[in-house]
Amino acid sequence: MRVDDIVDGETFESYFETLNSAQRFLYFRNVALFVLVSETPLILRDMLSIQSRPASKFKILPTLASVLLSVVASSSKGKSFNQYDYSAFLEASLDEVESGENIISPAFFEGQARLMEVCCSSVIANSTIDSGISLVAQAGTSQFDPSVWKSIKQAIELSIQNRELDGEAFELNGYAEVEWSDVKSALAADQQIDWSFWIAWYERLLVGKDIYVELLSSVLSEVRETDWLDHPGAVNARFETVLAAYQADDIRAIVTATPIAANVVYENETLQLRPTDQIADSQLSVVLNQIEDATRIFDGGSFGTNSFPLNREIEILNSALSRYRSRPVELLKTVTRVCKRLDVKIENGECPSIEKDADIADFREVLIDVQLDLIAFNPDVKAYHYAKKRDVDEQAAPSIAEAAREVSASADSAFATALSEAAFTLLDPTVDDFARQAAQYWIIGSVTRSYKAAKMVVDEAADVTKKAATISAGVAWLLSPQFRMFIDDVIKLVAP
């Protein structure tokens, strides 16, 4: 029987009947890890729904810990740590929650709980393999989305190839993905306990990013079994070094993916944007003259009248000529935006085509020439042009704009104005898509660089008093869990 023949619980059990004992253990271990990770949002959803028992939130920690310990214990990169039977305290915490009130679906929760318990136990011992296979098969009939079988087959294929699952992406089914989004929001909104590590760790699991198993196992070696039953705040803080590694990894990825031809420095308790493409406008005279020529092509015609279709485009170019005469990246951004607006207007019939109007053809040709000249001007301009600007994420847009406003409070007037304008553009549905995309991209790049600048100064502060003064100057947000959530939200918008 082949792996491809697995399509439901019955064929899943049949496949495992063809394996020897060693294969059954190794193959099901990967399957158990996948089930643990993918079922976690559904279990946490029910835990968080018990409003009448606030202490139930503490039971989230043993559940998360059981998944973390399973993943680390199964990895060959993990160092030895206290190998206690963590499935036992998972079972105890699930039983306690199960006995409570207001669970959305008690029968469903019970099924999910038993499935997680046996999968957790299967990772560390082969004594529960048979019951685990049986429970997964049953869940495939009553609880799993059909798409789950595709991922389970992938877990088995990785076992056959002698590959570990901790370096692979865990693809949640649609139902669990929605639940995780809600759970993540609830954890992020917790004012008493910082769950940043768990959110970052779980999201890295989902996309197959490095979770730093060796660093995790070093931390876990210092955590006792009883610690997982203590207040989550004390335990979560132990993972600060791992969280810092995750954040540094993401920051590097974002900065690399968002060349903005500028750096940010933190001097005199103020964030300042320092363009790296800025030059004397005399060196851009040819390009500036070309743009000015483009704006004058329509002089003497209907330009300026209500019937002229490109009044707004000429205004955009003239504004750029006034504000950015020494900034080739900003000029390129403007010219590219106008070209895209022109193409849209031609396609929509708001403007004559280049075949039917010689002035329109000349206008577009001049702007294309300007684009090519600017792209070849220097490496910073070229890097910006070829960087991918993704479509605006309407769900994340408000938090991205809010990040710009938070940073602007610590910025000098020029940087603060640029951040405020970008935030306004991002949230304005009447602005063209290209301008909104560019605003989203620029905010992400500049806010991330602001963190690097502020973090460097804070880390170099000689004493606690000076450090506190530096933070109070307005960079606290950049060093807070809210910034970590910002990174979690935007990393998928810019990184490959």
C-alpha cells in the first residue's frame, strides 16, 4: 500500500498495518507532532472561552508546553533536558478544563483532548502508538477537515525520507487557521501576562522557520515540571532570549526585504531619517528637466480644464519636483506611480490611448525614460525599484498605520511628517493602489529601522537610570510586546 492511497481514517489504519514496529513508531511520531500542532488552536479556543473561571487561562501554559516539549524532544538538534512525562500534566490540565462550564462543544473538546494526550505520549514512547493510530483514524472521520489528510501524508513522506518535521511548515486546515487567529488576538490582548514568545514560536512552526531548537532545549533544561503549573508570567519570561533571537531574525529579514534608500538614527532622544540616496540636485538635472518637460507637454491644450484627464497626474509630478529634487528614490516612486495611474486611466477609457493621442504617447515615453535613468542611477535606487511591494493587507493596515503614528511621536519633524503622511495614504481608500502599496512598504521598512536604531542606543546605555531616561523619551513602544505583534503581522507582507 502506498502513502498516496491514504484518503480517510480507514486507509490510514490500513497503511500502518503494513509497517514494521520501528516504522510505525518513527512514522507516527511525525504524524503525532503534526496533530499536536494543528489541534492546539482548537483546544486553546475552548480554554479561553471559559469566562466564569479566569484561572483556566493558566491551563493554557501546560498545553503549549506539551507541544513545545514534543517538538524539541523529537528533534535531533535538541540537547537533553528534563525528560519527564509531560503528557501527564497535559492530561491533568485538560481534564480540569473539561470539567468546567461554558465549553463551546464538550464532546468535541473531549475528542480533541484525548487525541492530543495520546499524540503527546506517542512522541516520547511507543507504548501508545496503536491507540494513537486508532484515535487519528477516528478523528479523520469525525473531527478533521478533509484537507488534513494531505498534511498527514506529507508528515509520513518526511519520515520515509528520514527528515524531521520541526523544519517544515505545518499547514493548518481552514477551521484551525481561523481559530488560531482568534486565539492569537486574545493572547496578544492580555494585559496581565505577556504571551509574545508563544505567539512567535507557534507562528514560526506554521511557516517552517527556524525555531532555534538548541537554544530552546537549553532553556527547557532549567524548567522543572512543576514550573509549568505555576503562574505563566514567571515561566514565559524565561524564554526572553529565544524571543529576542526570533525577533532579530525577523528584523533582519524585513530590513533586507525593504530597501528604502534610508537609514534611521537615534540621536538626542529623537529618531531621524537619513536618506542614503540624497545627492545634489545638480547631478539630477537631466532627469529633473525631463520630468519638467513631461509636465509641459500639454501646455496650450486642455490642461487645467475639467475635461483634461491628467490634471491630478501633473499635480503629483509638480509636487515631487518641489519636494524631492535631491531624492532619486522619491522621484522614481512618483514617476512609477504616475505611469501606473496613466495605464489604468487608458484601460478604463478615462484617457485616450497612446495610439490615438500623440501627446499622451510622448508623455508616457518621457516618463519611461526617466524611470530607466533613475533605476540605473545608483544601487539604492535599483534595490528599491526591484523590491517586491505587496498588495495592501486591509486587515493589517490599521495596525501598520498605528505603528507609524507611534514612531512619529519619537521622530524629528521631517520624519514625523513623512510617517504621518504615509499612514494617512495607507488608510485612504480613495488613493490609488500603487500609492497605498508604497506607503505600506515604506512604513514597515522605516518602523523596523527605527527599532534597530533605538535598540542600539538603549543596549549601549551605561546604567539603568540612563536606560530608563532613554526609554521614557518615546521609544517604549518599539521595545514593547505591541511592536513584537507588529513584526508578527508584517513579516508575511515583505519577507519571501
